[in-house]
Amino acid sequence: MPPPNKNNPAHNEDIRKYVLKRDKMSCQWPGCGSSMNIDVLFLLEAEHGETDEKPYYNNGVTLCPKHMEIVNLHDKAFGPLIFDLIQLVEFENDLHATEMMYKEILKS
């Protein structure tokens, strides 16, 4: 499941839907897994030239309210961790897709 196309005007909403589906609507904080009131924490890609336009989001990760608050209170300290966490979730997603592909090949 590749991330959405950046040229789409609804890119940010598409990224939100992509992240929620990829993360199976549960908190990705190591050891948590809560599915209550989760939200998406986005990685900002680039801001537009004009101040009234929304920035594009590159990717994100789903977090429960408790872990979202921790990250927001300590954003500079947790920034690298969140980036690594998103990469880990993407890797796990790719690994699952590859596993399913090989299982289909072996069935043939």
C-alpha cells in the first residue's frame, strides 16, 4: 500500500486515511496498542510560500491521547524517535506485503 500522491489537492486527508489504515487504527507507541481515541501525528514535509495555505504532510503515525501529549510536550526530544517509529511501521508494512506475495507464489 503506497502512500498517496502528493499532487492531489486532498493530499493531507489522504495521508491521514493512509496512516490510519496502515497502523490498523491503534497507537504505535512501543508496547501500547490502544485503539481508543487515537489520532495521527504528522511529519511536516514543506510549507507553501503563502502563509494562508496548509503545509503538506509527508507521513505520520497513530498515537493514543496519552502518547500524543507526551510527544507534543517534548517535541524536540521525541522528534527523532517519532521519525524512526514511522520508518519502523513502514518497514513492517512492507515486510507483511512481501510475506503475503511469497505465500501466494508458493501456493501456485
